[in-house]
Amino acid sequence: MNACPPEFIALAETLADAARPVVKKYFRTPVAVDDKADASPVTIADREVEAVLRAILTAEAPGHGILGEEHGSQHCDAEWVWVIDPIDGTAAFITGKPSFGTLIALAHHGKPVLGIIDQAFTDERWLGAAGRPTTLNGQTAKVRPCPDLAHAYAFTTAPELFCAQTRPGWDRIAQRVKRVRYGCDCYAYALAASGFVDLVVEAGLKPYDYSALVPVVEGAGGIMTDWSGNPLTIHSDGRVCAAGDRRVHAEALRVLAG
């Protein structure tokens, strides 16, 4: 696809606008926290944001599919599928740390072509879409050059989120980069798109965790693939490698492969 249809970009912004008041209503308040089957936390904010967004999509894009973290999937074999993570970084959200974000993506035949990272509390919105540069609050966002891993600042959410098969790859990356930082969830990718982070490596992600991030990173001049260098789709295995500079990305893939 050469360009994402402008009416879908406008709809994505409408969704992000609708999520903000719900996020702000609950952030840094004593919300109850439940544990899902996989032991990950969820709050009323997660569920309410997604319900609001799904209601809008049902009314405005009835022929599209929806894949959401909290309320399941519908028509995911459709040409266009919206992928929603109402609050990516729920652990950050419930501990009062503003590194979470609402993630809204649109996939065309499974490939993410539109993505929003919206941080309601700090009033920041990154928007990436096929055929146009990524923006932060309407201003062009751009990755920064970095020659190699030895000069790179790298992020992952937490080392314990890697499994026995993927942890060695991350450990090799951590040993080679200039500096490692933890705990940013989707915000790390936003910072990469704005030229403050050079590399983000994660594994075990779901489509709603990474789909919105791909257009944001790539529209800012970066690259984001799976660990084998393949383009990410909503069917990928959840191992992701995002970099602002293709030289760093290529080196990181070699290191991850062992």
C-alpha cells in the first residue's frame, strides 16, 4: 500500500481523542487491579477505554475487523483490521508512571499501515501512517543516526519477560550496547521515533502490543522487524527488533541469531 486512506487516519485520531478522557479519569487514582489468566494486570481503565473505542468502530467502520487486548477479536479475516491496546504498560499505569500509552493500529491484509501511540497524561501523540512521515503532536518526528551497537542506547521493558529461548539473545545485545534502560513499554518505541533511543528489542509480544508501533517507527525513518528480519504482521511470533539506524538493526539481528 502506497498510502493509508486519509479517512482512516482521521478515524484513528477520533479514537485516540475518545480514549484520553477515560485514561485521565483513572490515572493516578486508586483503581482496583485484577490479574488475568496470564498473571498480567488489568484495570477498569483498560476495559473501559477499549469498550469506548470498539463502540466507535462498530458505528463508523462496521465492515472492519477488531482485535483488542481486553474484549477479544471479531472479523479478523477482514481486509482492514483495527488492533487496540487500550493501555499498553498497565503495570506502569497502576504505579503512576507515565510511560504507558494507548495503542491504535490499522492493518491492511495483516500488515500494520497506521499506528498511534497516545500518551494522554503528557499530552503526546505519535502518528505513523503509510505514505506520510511520522508526527509528534503534528510536528515531524525523526530517528537519529547511530553507527553500531557499541554506540547504541537500548531499551526493553524487563529482562524477565524473555523466556528461556529468547533471554540469551537479549543478554548478548545488552553486553554489546553502550547503555541499557528498562521499563518504558510502548514509550521506548516513541522515543526511538523521536531520536532519543537507538534500539528496542523484545519478545513474547502480542499483535496489540506491537502493531501500532511499526508505522510510527518506520514513518520516522527507522526499521522494525521480527528477529529474522521479516516484516511484522498481526500473525508474527512476537519477537521484535526496532532501530533508528539500519546499521544498528542489521548488527542486532546478527547478535540475536547468536
